[in-house]
Amino acid sequence: MLHCVYHPIYSQLVLPPSHGFPITKYRHLRDHLLATLPGQHLQWHQPTPLSPTEIQRCHSPEYSRAFLENRLDAKAIRRMGFPWSQTLVERTLTSVSGTCLTAHLALEHGLALHLSGGYHHAHFDFGSGYCVFNDLVLAAEQALSQPGVERVLIFDLDVHHGDGTAALCASRPEIITCSVHCESNFPSRKPPSDLDFPLEKGVGDQSYLQTVDQALTLALRLHSPDLVIFDAGVDVHKGDRLGHLEVSDEGLRQREQLVLSRCMDGAIPLACVIGGGYDRDPDSLTRRHAQLFQTAFTLG
């Protein structure tokens, strides 16, 4: 049984026609999974919005209140990347809650997957790069309150460095941050993760998969996490307009196979989020994100 977390509000945000974020991809992904995977093997879970108090476990009370009450200045809005709206508030609180729920389900069932998430550019007191609040850190924080959970690994394979995650966890040894990313890419300032694996532009399948294997092997051996939160961004794909790497469809499939099988074979609970992906062709983007779920179904 695949435990999948989704809410319709993920794709209900209205953006200007010229906006670069593919907001409909969440709905397209769910529709694709319903059409291609046996329904009796999918268990759907719908999150409820996280409370402002929970948000403030990781974020500045002043920043979180300013966002929730529409008091961010124009510069902060531009840095965040989305125009403010009440729907954005509801979507944000629901999506970060979805990753927290995914982590909870992973601890209960061994594996769970979120059809959103990966907001790794969100810092303590500002949002950035389409990220308002950092769901990865919030989920790790909640998981650490569970009995038997002493260390959480955030394994970030989005093409962009998880700067917000690294900064938020710099003084949190119980949350291990590991990022495999394109070095010459957003953001320009990259605070150190516990483990960083920067890649040059143009890296293809072989070198990419070797690096992912090395990164995961090292992170698991050094830290023996009780939970892995996997940011499975597909913006590493050669067709992604924001990626600058040359990973193929097959490379993505092998990556998902590597990460999922390593954690499942080691009986390490694994919570997956879909992360970044910015292809303007919705069908291509949907197929890339769907490989995570198809691999999980095959391995399960």
C-alpha cells in the first residue's frame, strides 16, 4: 500500500499568466497516478493546515505573522516569488502540514509520499525562491518529538542548494542536512549543509548517480538516522529550464530506485516530497515526478 498525501488546494493558487511556477503540476500528478497505478494500492491522506504556533517552532514569529496578515513589504514578496493572497496562506499552511503528515506516516508505515513539498529556500525570517515556510525542517522537528526518533536526515536532491534548510539546522545536530546540487545555480549564497556535494553544470547520469550513491552512503553510515526526508526534485533533468544538469529520464528512475531501495532495505522510514520541477510541458513534468511513485509501487 502506498501512503500518499495530497490536497486540492496545492493547485488552486491563481498566478499571473506570465508567472514561471507550474502551479497545476500537483493536480496533474494526482490525476496521472490515479490513471496509471492500481487504486486499491493507493491510500490517500489529506492534511489540515498547520497552526501559526507550529510554524513558529522553526520561523520567526514576526516573519510568520507578517506573512499570514499580509504585512510583508514589496521586497520580501518579490524574494518569496509569489504574490500574496489568502489562498497562498491556506495553501502554504496546508502544504507544509502535508510534509509533516508524510513524515508521521513514514514512521508508522515505513514509506510515505507527498505530492508537494520541498520548500528548502525558506529561512528563519524570510521566504525565497517559491518557498514561504520550510516544510522539511518543520517535519523533522515534529518527527524528533516522537519516541525513538533521535536523528533525522534531510536528503536533498533538488538541483538547487537547500540554503534555508542548511541555515535553519546549523545548530541542530539531530537534523542532518545533505545536499547534492548544481553549484552554478540559485541561490548565490549557499550556507554549508552538514554534507554538500556540488556538481558542475552539464553533469550527466553516470557522474550524477555516483555522487548520489556516495552522498547517501556517507550520510547513512555517519549518522544512522531514524528517519530520512527525501527531497526528490526533478529539476536535475536535462529538459528542466532551471536545472543546468543533463540527467535523463532513466537517470531519474535509477536515482529513485537507489534512494528508496537503500532506505527500505535498511528498514529506515522514508518520507518523500516531490520538490522542484519547472518544465513548461505539463505532461513531461508529470511523468518525471511520477517516477518516484512508480518506483515506490514497484519496490513495495
